[in-house]
Amino acid sequence: MALIDFECRKCGKKFFEIMSPHDVGRIKCPECGGEVKRVYKENYSGKHPDGCGGDCGSCSGCH
């Protein structure tokens, strides 16, 4: 199972599903029923921005 991000091609809604990657083609937008595209995000590098101590309350870059 994987957490997969999607965006609707019709209404623009962004959402995610926890599912098998083999089932990606079956997903429709939960808002309008439209076709969706898979959205790929950059991998988190584990590095904190300069000046950030790793405390998410003090740094917007970690979110």
C-alpha cells in the first residue's frame, strides 16, 4: 500500500488515497467524479532550512 496524491483534471481538487499503485487508474475525483492525474512531490531530504533547529513550531520550511 502507498499514499498517492492526485489532482482532478476537471475541478482541480487535490486529494490523496492509501492504495495499491496497481489501482491508480480506477480513481475518480471524490468531489465531481472527474478524471484525475497523479501528482508527484519532491522527496523530503531530511535537511532543515538554514537557521532551523528542527522544531516545526519555529520553522515553516519543515512542513
